[in-house]
Amino acid sequence: MNIPVGRLPVISTRPVSAGDLARPAALPRTVTGRSCVWVAGVAPVGFPSLSAAVDEALAQSAAPALWDADITYTIRWVVPVGRGCYVVRGRVPE
């Protein structure tokens, strides 16, 4: 099950200046980051971290931020256990 959480024009967990957040002319690559926790029955064991998911996506690029970021919460389970994850997909320059 995929639950849309939101869409952001730009998101970052890195220290940036306003100039760093200016939209680049080209954003050809899409990167994805995840932060997951186990689900027991219907209750998550802990909470996934949105910032950890953004960090994982940014680690795939030297970009200061992700642009056109889509954030979803995914749940995959076979009762009685499963995984709940924040998934962040964003575009970055080459």
C-alpha cells in the first residue's frame, strides 16, 4: 500500500544558502531514499525518519537539495509482520 504524503518543490537536510536552492536549469536524474521500520500486526515498531530518507537520496548525488520531491509512506506486510517506509524521490542535476 502506498500512501501519498506530499510533494515539495525543494527539500534538503544539508546546510545550504538561498543560492544553493535556486532551481538548476536541468534536473536529469531521479534519486530515491528510504527510511523503514518493522510493523508488528498493525503497529509500527518505532517510526521511520523523513530526514533519513532525504539523507539517503542526497547521498547519491553531490547536489545540495532534491527538487520536485515526492514523499510517500509505503506499507508492505504479510500478517503478522511487515515494513513501513518513508520513500522520497527527487530530481537532481548531473
